[in-house]
Amino acid sequence: RRYLAGELSEEEFRPLRLQNGLYIQRHAPMLRIAVPYGMLSSKQLHKLADLTQKYDKDYGHFSTRQNLQLNWPKLEDVPDILAELATVEMHAIQTSGNCIRNITTDQFAGIAPDEVIDPRAMAEIMRQWSTFHPEFALLPRKFKIAVSGTKQDRAIVQAHDIGMEFYTDTAGKLAIKVWVGGGLGRTPILGSVIREHLEWQHALTYCEAIIRVYNLHGRRDNAYKARIKILVKALGIEEFKNQVEAEWAHLKDAPNTITEAELERVGKHFEAMPYETVAANDAGFDAAVASNPAFAAWVKRCVHAHKQAGYRAVTLSLKPHGKAPGDATSAQMHTVADLAAQYSFGELRVSHEQNLILADVKLSDLFAVWEKARAAGLATPNIGLLTDIICCPGGDFCSLANAKSIPIAEAIQ
């Protein structure tokens, strides 16, 4: 409002708006709303749906980093949008700008049969550590961190500035494998392993050492050469590692060392849902699969294994033919929120593939979920196929884009 009143210049306003998720795009502002590690409640998704209807063009765009973007808000409405987000404990802080962005993880965290630990507690600890971190508020460029609790890289840790994979070492203890310098964009690079074995207690201090080296030596003269992947490539992984280890020597066992008590305290916020004791198989489900080819095709592509017997995870595809990938109307968001409330303990997830997840659906409820999802255009059976394509808004919206990506995605679909 000070900017609109002429009290702030564009240069003064820019860092303020970027630290709060506000971009100025080709046709309108864009507001990116934080969805920490991709988790939403039904109440929060209902609010997001209301906001798209009230302040946007009745739809939102789910991003590859598990956030939601409004592509058409009016600048003067942004304070009101942020105020409404706060009523459901949401915000847009650090969703843009040269700072540590949203900490992301596996969309099946906590329910995946193959995970060694639920990584959401670590993601939350890192979120709290990185939010408003005074030393890392003005890095050379944006900084993205992902954590995973599985060998299968559903969190895409190798495409992040820092990627962390939990595993059990030969002594049976929990450890972390750390990648650094991954990223996409105009210079796509897979991250390099900087440490094969890191005791989980040191996750924060080791990240701090990495980011300090980057903050000191990362380029600030060229935005296209400012990401940590460029620095790692320029120095070489061994020299970069040497500098990180030297910095870490001053930080190891410092106050940011994570204790068992702290991990347990945060982990209590992610305890298992109150599952019913149900059979691992369901005759009604089996009969529906056998008699309904459309339902069977959806189950094959969109239903996933669950660590709890008699339950499954469901991916609701946001990739129907002829629609921009990741877009959902307010009506669809309300439908998903209602489905989550009725069938999945009021919780849902956003995936890196720009789809929505119901994490805890009983086997016996899958047919009902499919019918309601299909009626809302959310049951395209294409998860994991070529048409399950990810896509940024591209040149249709983004002032930084080199090309229009949505028409290409639609042509492939």
C-alpha cells in the first residue's frame, strides 16, 4: 500500500515483495503461497479455493515445489489475501527472493512402505530454522532444499541446491546422504554427493556450513551464474567439500545440533492417523476392479501402496487433456477438500508432479472416491505416463520465460 501510494520506489519495494512471494509478471502480479513440505488440511484448501474465486480468475496453479500460485491477483488486494491466509495459518513468506525457499519432501512421506523414517519432522525443523534466518536472507540466488526418507527419489533431492536422503547405515543407525549443487533451469545439473554419511543430528549445522560457503563465494554479478550449482562446478566438488568441511569444523556440535528430544517433539505433530483395523483385502474393491475397466485403469495408475493394511494413497491428476498442468479450479479444490475430509482424515498433499494426493484412503472407499473425483475431472488415469507432464506457466505469464510452455504441454497431451 505504501508502494501504491508512491511512498516506496520500485527498487525499495522489490526486496519486500519478493520475500513475501509477490512477483510482477507479464499481465498481472503473481502471488506464490507457501505449502510447507506439500501438506494441506481440508480447511486450508477450502480457503485457497475461496481466494482463487474472490481475488483471481477462479483457479490456482500448483507448482513443482508443492506450493500454490495465484496468477491474476490485483496488487492492491495482496494485503487482504495475506490476511485471509493467516486465518488458516498460511503465508507467502520466502516463496521467492534470494533466500531459503520452501523445504520439500516426498508426497508419500509418513505412509510410504519403503521409507526408513518419516522425513516430515526434519523438514519442519529445517523450515523453522530457515524462516527469517538473518544470515541467509540475501543469498546470491534462491536456495532450495529437499529431504527424503526413501531410496526411491520421489523428492527429487538430486535436483536441489541441497538434497538429503535418510538411510540406515551398516551399524543400524540413521544417517543422511547429502547432495549439493543440483538444479534445473537453463543449466540443468544433477547434484554431487558431498557427504555419503552424515549423522542426522548434524543436518542443520552441515547445511549451514554449505550455505555459508555459497554465501561467501557465490557470484552476485550475474543472476544466471549465481546458483550454487555454478559455484560447485567452478570449484569442483572436492574443493567445495574441503571449504564446507573447514567451515563445519566451527559449527559441528554447536547449538543448532538436533537432539533426539527435539526430533521426537516435532515428530509428534506427524504421528500416524487413527486408522481403523481393516482387512488387507476387500471383496467389494476386487469386484469393482474386475467389472469396471475404467475404474481398474484408474487404480493401476493413480492408487499407491500404503504402510497401513487396508489403506491406499490416491493421486488426483491435474493433467486432463487440454488443460494447463497443475491448474485446479476453485470448484475442484473444494471437491478435493471435501474428499480429504470424508475419506482421508482431512489431510492432503501436493506432489512435485503438480498433482494432489489423498494419503489415507480405505480400500473399501476407493470406488466412491473415484466416482466423485471423475465427476470433478480429477480422475485422469495417467499418473507416471507421458501425459502426466509437469509445466511452469511459461511465457503466457512469466516475465522471465524464454518460451511458452503450456501450448507444448497441451500438444504432448
